[in-house]
Amino acid sequence: MPGKQFPKTFLRAVGRIGWARTLWVKGIRWALRYLPLPQKIIEIFMWEVPTYLLGDTYRVVTTLGTGITLEVGLDDSLSRHVLFYSSWNDYIYEPQTLRLALRLQKPIGTTLIAGGHIGYHALHLAKASQASGGRVVVFEPVEIFYKRLVCNKELSR
């Protein structure tokens, strides 16, 4: 059915035009922030539209309100949350987990993170422990996430 392919084809075409792609991403960010959208529309804005519009290789560097800089793409839910919500939220993904970890972290000591993913939690904890001389040790077994973690560590200094 050719009619069902039109939206995908249209989004892929728009995604090849840099300014249109940027405008569309800003529009999605605006809609997610200011419009009371039903969950189904939010899922479409976060999953279906970006998948066809931006493609698998899309990467962008964004700085959170907390000062952490991350390179994100469309690889997973965390990256998509950072991409679309980072312009106005400080603690984007699992905020209760991050706040609890920051409170439990001892001023001087070592924090161990098994499964560091792209470094979202690890970099926040490292920044918090930097002044007191503490350190964070992170393990990430998945190669693509490990590479992104190392990149994000360098971006956030």
C-alpha cells in the first residue's frame, strides 16, 4: 500500500535537509515541553518520528543544566530522553535514582558503577565527588556504549 509509506518517505526526505531536520527537532522539543500531549503522541515524537527523520547514525552533543556534556544519538531510551528533554530538565533520566546516589555518595571515597552505559549517572557522581577528592570507577561491557562513555568523559572533563 503506497499510502502507508508516504510518512516514512517524507520524514527521510526532510531528514536529509540540515536546517529542516534541526527545525523539526526543535519543534519536537517545544511540543514535549509546552503541550499537554497524550502518551501515545509522546511515544510517536520520541520513537517513530526521530527514527525516520534522523536515522541510525544521528549524533549530537548536548550540555545539561548540571554542566555535564554528553554525545547522544537514537540508540536507546536514555539517549532519546537527553536529546529531547535536556534543554529544560537537569535530571532527565531516572531522577530519583540519581538524586539518591548523589545523597548516598560519601565525600571522600570510591563509588563503583557496574554498567555505566554512556556515563549519565557516572559523570554526575564524578562531578559531585571531584571537589572532595573522591573517585568513580565505572565498568561498561557493551563496546558501543563504552566508546560513548569515554567520549562523554572527555567532553565533560
